[in-house]
Amino acid sequence: MSSIGSAARAHLFHDGTVERYRDVLARGVDRVARRVAAVDRPGTGAPPGALAPLVGAVDLDRPLGDTDAALDELHDVWLRDAVWFHHRRYLAHLNCPVVIPALLGEAVLSAVNSSLDTWDQSAGATLMERRLIDWTAGRIGLGDAADGVFTSGGTQSNLQAMLLAREEAYRRVVGGAAVRPSRPEVLARLRIITSAAGHFSVQKAAKLLGLAADAVLTVPTDASRRMRTDELARAIDRCRRDGQVVMAVVATAGTTDFGTIDPLPETADICTAAGVWLHVDAAYGCGLLVSPTRRHLLDGIERAASVTVDYHKSFFQPVSSSALLVRDGRTLRHATWHADYLNPARAAEQGIPNQVDKSIQTTRRFDACKLWLTLRIMGPDAVGALFDQVVDLAAEVWRHLDADSRFEVAAPSQLSTVVFRHVPPGADPNLADEANLHAREALAASGAALVAGTKVDGAHWLKLTLLNPETTVDDVTAVLDLIAGHAARYARTAATPAPVG
């Protein structure tokens, strides 16, 4: 064996290197802990042009050979300028601070490195994931035939839900046809209906699934930014008159921009009457499943054929931790493919529980471990109480903004987002757009806070996504003052005529 090979074996994790494992991980944890303790803002505002040379200068073919030196380098290329979601003034995207029991789970699952595709690679981990799926399905109310699988995130969950809906629709069309149509003919007729405020992953799923370019139909929202069910019913009728097949309706329980929840009971009534698959994208709103006070906002979700949940949005879990749930577990067969070396058909006949039979992934992390330890250490009520706090905060911030003449606000959120914008006195719409864009960019460049941006009816608005229970109204008002200052200065400069001569 070469000297390099012999030295390399010292880095493998096994019974002979557990002390090295303890030491190395302790050093890494200590670095992160010291960095977090010193963080005084959610980011540094470092632009790509400043960081790219640092990363590009690293020679990956020449190892440092020392843990501390590698951690020093990691600080320079990442940790120093990382975006810190735990900071009270990180108010941008759907990234939550994480709970310590989940971090414990992350450390454990990474070390054991179970793969959740087959029983002979995971054993008890398979049963734990299945137990959490059953628990979540029970919280939703999907019934005894429900099933599901953990996924990498809401986009994957929505993709798999649309895959199942496509196959079920194809089966119905072919089964009811006097003359069997070709598969391309059927796929060209399939349509998905969602709201104008729904997630972009629905359109992405349609493209990946080989549907027509115009397969996704969006219906307008009402003044509260919720899907209009009267328009939904009309869209389904139009599809039928035009010879199209509605394979799924996607309702949203927690839109990304507005945090609004579509009218689930009315939507379910329409889908039931039309015989259409109802998918509820609750990637954001799933935190309501454990809310002590707001579970009723999800009434009607129990009637869905499939549901997306993202624990890494509103259960305070590290990425990734998500799942797709289905009312009828048999529909998951559309994602099954038997491989002789992995999950032969005889394994299913023997009752061996292989999660790859339900997943569009093969090798898959034991992300369920994080949620398991969170529930066993904290309990669901504690998680729900944290989510309630950020929803309460958003309502208070919305009222504050609504009363502040410097800003205008969009519809109140049912969850924890607030969409608003600064209104420079007497500014024309184009100047207002530019002032808000500038304010967001200047704020991010300063590193003092981070907020998101979006478009509402063609105009540029700003967005607060409040997912940190440690954030206070005072934190938010301080950020609003910074935004107002940046926007007002830009508006004044833009409105000042250039000197003549």
C-alpha cells in the first residue's frame, strides 16, 4: 500500500478513529459556535466579484493536510460572508432558523450515513420515516389508506404529485376510450389549473413531465390574493368544452409572496364534483398542522389527493426535510421501478419495506431523523408555538406598516409574510419602482438586514418573510427606517435636475 493510501485510511470513520472523529467535529462545532456568537448582522453584503477570486484561488489538488488550516480557509471563503438565517434581521426568503434537536439529528444521520432506499441499507430508519409519514398524514386527516415519502423539498414533492396525477388521468382517459388513444395524444390534452399566486414549480413540473407548453392554466386571485373558486369552476368547464382533460388542480396553503391560503373547502367541492385530482401545496403552511391556535386555517386539506409539506420551512428543520403525502398510497406505484440488484419484485411480495418503491430518488438521506428528534425532544406543540409567534409578529408588522404614511401594504397575510413598498412623496410609478429596487439592493450591500422583493400587478414591491421567533417589532421597524432612508435619498437624487453647463 502506498504511503498516501495508508495515510488516507486515517480519515475514514470507523471503530478505530472515533477519537479523531470526536476531535475534528468538536473543532468544527466550536468554529461555528464562535462565529454565530460574533454575528451582528445577517450578512456582510459581499458581492460575487469579491468572493469569486477567493474561491477560485483554492487549489483543490493540493490539500492543506491540517484540520485547523482547512477551517481557517473555510472561514475565508464561506463562513465570514455567509448569510445567517438565525439573525433577527434576516427577513428575506422562506429560510427558517433551526432548532438544536434537529442539528443533533443532522450530526447523527451524517455519521451513520443510512440510505433510505432499501431496507438492507437502513433497517429501523425506514420504519422511522414511515412512522413520521403516518403521523403527518394523521395530522392532515388523509385517512387510513394514506402514505407518502420524504423528499428534497417542495419542488420535488410537487413534481412527484403531478407525476401521480398525470398517470391517474392517463389511466382514466385510456380506460374510458372506445378507441385507445396514443400516449402523446393524451398528454397533449392534459391540463393543470392553479392560481396566479401559486408556486413556479407547478409550471416546472409540467415541463419536466412532457406536457404541452400551455398545460398550466392560472386563474386569478381575489383582493386577498386567494384563488377565485368561481374562476376555477369556469376554467374546468372551458377545458371540458375544448376537449382537454384537467389532470390536477393545485391549491396553495401558504403562497410564497403573500402567505395566503386558497379556499380549500370550496376548492375540494369543485374538484370532487369534477372528478379532478386536488393537490395542496402546503410547503409553507404546513406549520399550521401543529399550531395550537390556527389549525382551522387548513380545514379542507384533508380532502386532498396529495399534499406537499416542507418541514424545513415552518418546522424549523435544516434543509432538507420535506415530504409528499397521498390519500391513496396505491398511487405511489407510479414512481416504482424494480431493479434486480436493488428492490426486486420478490422483495415486495415478501413484504420487505423498501422506500425506493415510493420515491423518485434512489440514494436518499435519512432526513426524517431530524424531525424525529425534534418531536421526541421538543414535541409538536412547542414547534407549533414557535410558528404561531412569527404569524403573530407578521400581523403586528402589517398593522404598523398600514399606519405608516411612508409605505403601502398589500393584502394581510394569513401566515408570516408582509408585502409592502415605500412610496416617495409625489413620485411617479416608475420612480417608486426604482426607489424600492435601490432600497433593497442598498440594504443588502450594507449587510444590516435582508429583505426580499417581488412584483405585484407589474410593480416592484418588497417583502418581509418572518420565520424567526426571536425577531421583534423593534427589529422590523429599524429595518423599515433603513429602507425608507435609502428609498427617499434615491428619490430625491433622481428628482433633482442635473446642473446646467
